[in-house]
Amino acid sequence: MTRSAAPFALLALAALSGCAAPPMQFYTLGAPAIAQMNAALPATAPVLDVSHVTLPDYLDNQDILTRHGDQLNRSPNGRWGSRLSQGVTDLLAAHLGRDWSSYIVTTQPLAETPALRLAVNISRLDLDSSGQGALEADWAMIPSDEHQPVLRSRGSFTAQGSIATDAGKVTLTRALVEQLAARIASTPPRP
């Protein structure tokens, strides 16, 4: 390399190092942080199985998305730690486990048939460019006894928050899912 080319090479190397993207950040909805009751349950405690939540295909991945009209923008350096449907399922189960402490609430298959199964379908979960969040869902509480009625319900939830950062988007998403969890928990099941 000639003496005149050396400064250009150093300048090019410095420019490339300045273009390095910020490190990828991974987020959860915080389900493990929800305190559970530590009281022992009797062996006859009813089991509530929270089925895997369904989401529209375009949402059920690890991308943190923001809606701008018909366009979806993906965060360049933030991702969910798992598929969004798994994070929502875990957060719902954690809330219901806390709120319905007389039930064994699980998302995992057990050897016995659960007394109840909760099936949740989220048809909309959007954060728009103004920081408005919206969630629409329907759910069913399905008893194992075929002679008991299936209890169905639906709800629409909104929340406002900052979407300037990925952490803000996560907080807004969590607020929407927690509203859903509170609505479901407001009607305790009867096995």
C-alpha cells in the first residue's frame, strides 16, 4: 500500500465501524415476573388448561411490529424472545394462576383431563404510529363435562402509550394483554 492510500484505507475502516447497527434486543411480556400463590393446593384442585392463543399469521412471529395504515413496520433491532402467541399464552396463564388461586392453571399437558380449557383467539393486536394500541379477542371456557355449556365471550381493548422505543411497544402490548386477562379473570369458572 502506498503512503497516499493509507489514509484513505484508515478513513474507510473508520466509516465502516461507525455503521455498525445497535445490538439486537429480545423482549418478553413479563409473565415470569407475576407472583404466584405459594399455598399448597389439594390433590382434588381443578385444572384449567390455557390452550395456545391464536393470532393472525402476520403477527405470530418474533417481529415487533407497528402499523402505519396498511403498512407494517418491523423493529430493526428488537424482537420478541419467542413467538408472540407463546408470550401472550404465558402472560394470560400467569395472570389467571394468580387470580384463580384455587385452580391449577397450566399451559402444559397433564396426565389427567383438565376440568376446563380456555381457548383464546386474538383477531387484532395493533400498535399504530400515534401510540394507540388495540386488541380484539374472543374466548371460550370449555368444560370437560360435555353436558355443561361452553361459556363464550369477546372483548375489545385499547391503550395509549409511547412507541418511540421497542421497550415502549412492549409495555403497550403488555397493557393490552393484561386488560384481556383481567376481563377473562372477572368471571371465575365453575368446573
